[in-house]
Amino acid sequence: MHSVVCLKQVPDVTEVKIDPETNTLVRVGVPSITNPYDVNALEEALRLKDKFGGKVTVITMGPQMAEEILNKAVGMGADEGILLSDRSFAGADTLATSYVLSMAIKKISEKEKVDLVFCGKQAIDGDTAQVGPGIAARLNYPLLTYINSIEDCNTENGSVKVKRKVKSGYEITETKMPAVITANRDINQVRYESLPDLIKAARYKAIVWGKNDLNLEEKRLGLSGSPTMVRDIFAPEEKHGGEKIYFDENKADETIDYLINKLVPSVIIPN
Ligand SMILES: Cc1cc2nc3c(=O)[nH]c(=O)nc-3n(C[C@H](O)[C@H](O)[C@H](O)COP(=O)(O)OP(=O)(O)OC[C@H]3O[C@@H](n4cnc5c(N)ncnc54)[C@H](O)[C@@H]3O)c2cc1C
């Protein structure tokens, strides 16, 4: 069983502040962490390795400092870490990010068959939940999103059965591997690192792949490959309390008019 887990380095949002002048994130001094959903995705991949044997490869696209999260993943038990880093990747939106990640997974699978690709349900900074589906679409792998548990994984016939969260409850779905899974946080409880893995992590040097290692099309990278335009970023206004309207039977019409005006201020109520 070979799983590839996509890890994203994100700012620790519990520490993030918004600059009220510019309405942008104040990143200075904000610690970086592994996107929490991705840690659960990694845990799930490690559990499959514990059960079936095999390998877990972790990948991240980001600047050199993103290597940190690969080392942490090795400390949890991942076997190999690949950092996708190149100046031309900077400014990538979800389209360009999923292009680079999918090309890296393609390269990995040419060397060693990949059974499952794991992503988090979403990143806590960008929050789009588009990268996992983007990878699946590009690799033409079946996509299983919002996964709460892997019910069964059959290495004989190459199928995986999962429980996924849907609006009305849960759904059990089965598909062929290789597939892309995006993990919810309640999929598992993350393990504590073992001492041997921590020692391995301390000495580990991730593999680094840039544009030329992946045979990428320049125009699909970074800013030039990113059609998304950020028009505005702002912190939503804090809402304070509410207004209680008491119903007085003697003033029913008046109260209803008042309420309708509150809810739909533009409506003119005929007399
Ligand atoms: C015009 C534009 C410019 C941008 N420039 C930058 C920039 O310079 N630097 C920057 O950091 N962001 C930049 N962004 C943000 C960037 O688009 C997103 O951070 C990135 O594409 C991932 O989207 P997301 O955060 O919504 O991830 P989601 O789709 O919510 O993530 C889902 C899952 O995909 C995987 N994943 C996502 N991103 C990565 C990654 N990089 N490596 C490995 N796995 C990943 C993880 O498993 C994650 O849980 C820019 C966005 C736009 C629109």
C-alpha cells in the first residue's frame, strides 16, 4: 500500500491578526503549522501502512521553510518527503497548485505505484477545498471527499470503501484505487511520535523538486497560471447582540410592519 499525502504549511490561525488599515493578514511573527486536516490525512495513511505494510510519501508545495512540515511528518512515521519548491511556483492559486501537485504525484507513481492520494478536507487559510478535487481531476482518479472513515481497503481487488459526510447524514461509497481521499478531522485520533521516528526526522533531508524536475509548462505555473483574482479581503464586522421585539396583541399590525421593515428595509408597506 503506497499512499501519497499532500501537506500544506499554513499560518497558525489562532494567532493571525488582520491589519485594519490594509485588511490583509499580518503574517509577521505568526508561527506556521501543518494544516490540521492534513495531519489527520497523514495519520490515516500511516494506519493503512501499519495494517498492510508499504510506504507513505508526503509532499508539499511551498518555500524552503515548508520542509519543516515534511520533517514533522517523518517524525510521525512517513517514509519519504518531497518539497516542491521553485520561484516560478510563487503566487499559485488552486488551479496552479493542483497542477504542480498532480504532476509530482504522476512522477512518483511512474517510479512506484500509488494506491491512494490523501489531502485534507480544506486548508485553514485558503479554505477553498479545491486542491484535492483538482488533483483527482488532473490524474483522472476517483474522488472521495469529506471522509470520516475508511471502512474497508481491499488490496487484492484494489478497492476502497469509505464513509463520507453528506448534507443529510452519511454515505458509504466504494471505488477502485488509485483514488483521492480528502479527510475530515474526525477520521481518526492523531498518534504521538515514537522516539526512533523523531530521531530519523531530526536527520532527515527532504527531496526537492523544482520546475525542471517535473517537466512543467511555464504558463501554468505561479501567477501566470493563476486566473483567480482576489478583489477584496476584509474581516467581517463583529455582530453585537440582537433586538428583541415583544408582541403586543393590541398593536399587532404596528409590530408586524416594524418587523417587516427591519427584515426588508426596502419594502414599502401599503396602508
Ligand atoms: C492570485 C493568487 C495568488 C496567491 N499567491 C499565493 C502565494 O504567493 N503564497 C501562498 O501561500 N498562497 C497563495 N495563494 C493562495 C493559494 O491559492 C492557496 O493557498 C493554494 O492554492 C491552496 O488553496 P487552499 O488554501 O484553498 O487549499 P484547499 O484546496 O482548501 O486545500 C485542500 C488540501 O489540498 C492540499 N494542499 C493545498 N495546498 C497545498 C500545497 N501547497 N502543498 C501540498 N498540499 C496542498 C492539502 O492537503 C489541503 O488540506 C494565492 C491565491 C491566489 C488566488
